[in-house]
Amino acid sequence: MSDLFSVFSVSGSALDVYKTWLDAVSDNIANANDSSSTSGPAFQARYVVAQGVSGGPDGTGAGVKVAGVAYGPAAGIQVYDPTNPLADSKGMVRKPNIDMGEQMTAMMIAERGYEANLAVVSRAQSAYQAALSIGNA
């Protein structure tokens, strides 16, 4: 029965990581078209760094955690946009260097991972309830 409870812990930790990843991707997408002056930094995309959590002496893992966040380059890319109020004397602004294809792919992966771990929790819950009903019979 302790293995059943570890399923909740391991999948729960994965749900936390995938939610953090989805939050980072949505933030990146929302800020992909931000402009800043060429004298300042561009929005820096966030990339979640996940790390496995060591388990017991048998070598099994105990889940996953967010180990940190990596940031994209602050230099971004300079774009000609003379009508932008932040444009410099040459009409240039700084935009984030965010690849929307990469962000959409990351969003799909994180969403599928979240859904898969949610299904594991749901199935483990059903198995736990079935085990309890056997004991009550």
C-alpha cells in the first residue's frame, strides 16, 4: 500500500513542475512582442529547469522538482519600428528573442505531461478506493 501512496507523491511533484513550466511558457508567449528601448534589456524568456528527486536505497526516484529557472538573452533582437514611442533616433527597438514555434512545442509537451500525471493520480485514487472497498466487504 505504501507504493500506492508514493504514486500520489511522485505524480503530484510532476504536476507541480508541469504547472510551473506552463506558467513560464504562457509568460513567454504573452511577452513575445514586447518592445523596449535599445538602451535597456529585452524581456528575457523563462525556461524551467527540472531535476529528479533522489529516492530510497533501492534506487527508485521520489519525483521531480523545479531546480531553477534559466533566462533567455537580455540582448534580444533589434527591430526597425520608427513609430514605436520607445524607438531610438535610428527607429530601432529591442524585442525579445523568443521562438514562438519552440514555445508552442514546449506548451504542448508540458500540457501532455500534466494530463498524463493527472491520469496517473486519478487511476491511483480509483485503485486506492477499490482496495478500501475490499477491506469493507
